[in-house]
Amino acid sequence: FAALRFANFFGSFHVGKSVNSWTSTPYQVQKIGHHFADGLYLVDDYKGKNLSGRTEQVTQILQAYADGRGRGRLNSDASVKATYVIRGNLLVTGEDLPDYESSNLARMIVVHTSSREKDTRRGRACLKHQVNYRGVTPAFLHFVISKPGWFDDLIARIDAATDHFHHDIEEASNGLRIARNYALNQ
């Protein structure tokens, strides 16, 4: 519910419309993600049982996304197919995690949630007003980029946050990558 509301800051998304799922093929997930340039790309329902033996392919797609590249493929005549890179910010929801290899987890920010009583009054208010959410992002971007020096300030803030997060995990094998991920999402 919350992830779908966040997606509405980048367009008009409703349950059953414009949301991808891991029940689709990993390559379809990657190709659709190519069209979400600079937006939030929600792929719902990551569960090992939904992947029916495609776990390795999904892991490859997630790693390619995190490294800013796409997974290349060949046609039957050995010519190269177009490669589609996920250009948005990938948000995956689900009950499971991809395998626990450190290189995979270093590419992710995992947020564990717990079940609690639903606040239906606030939920209905979110649903009622979600059509207005998509206007917030462009207004915020206009506000930010209208300030002189905004880009240099942004880079300095990201670098400072990376240093801050890296200080406590610098001994980890993927410490800098993890710290940069947190800094970019701060």
C-alpha cells in the first residue's frame, strides 16, 4: 500500500495498473523499467515461490540494475538484441530477499516492516488524494534547481553522507558501496 502511494509521486498508479510484478519474466521487468527514467519503478511481490526456478535470472537483473547496466541477450541468429537498462529508482516489495551473498545485499537497502493495525481512515485519505501526489515531485525539483549552486551542494551532501555512513562500516568488504547507497537514498 505504501509503496504504491510513493509511486504516485511519479505518475498515476493504482492497484492492478502500471505496477510490475516478479511473476513477469525478469527480462520484461528490465524492459519496462527502462521507461521509468528518473522515476520510482515499483516491482511488487518478490517471493521465492513466485520465481519458479528463475531466482538466478532475477538476481542477475538486480545486480545489473545496481551496476547501471542491462543484461544483454542474443537473437536466435546470434545477433545482439537491444539491451534495456532500468533507468528509474527500483523499489521492490515482497516477503523474501534474494540470496544472502554480500555482493547482492551491498547493492540493496533492505527495510523490514512489521504488521500492525491498519489505519483505514488515513488509508482512505491517501487513496482520495493520491491523484495530487504527482504534482509534488516537479514542484520540489523546480524549487531545488532554482537555487544557485544546487548541484555542487547536492554532490557535497552526498559525499558527506557517504563518509558518515562509511565510518562505521569501513572494514566491510563492500563498505563503500553500502555507504554510497544509503547516502544516495538519504
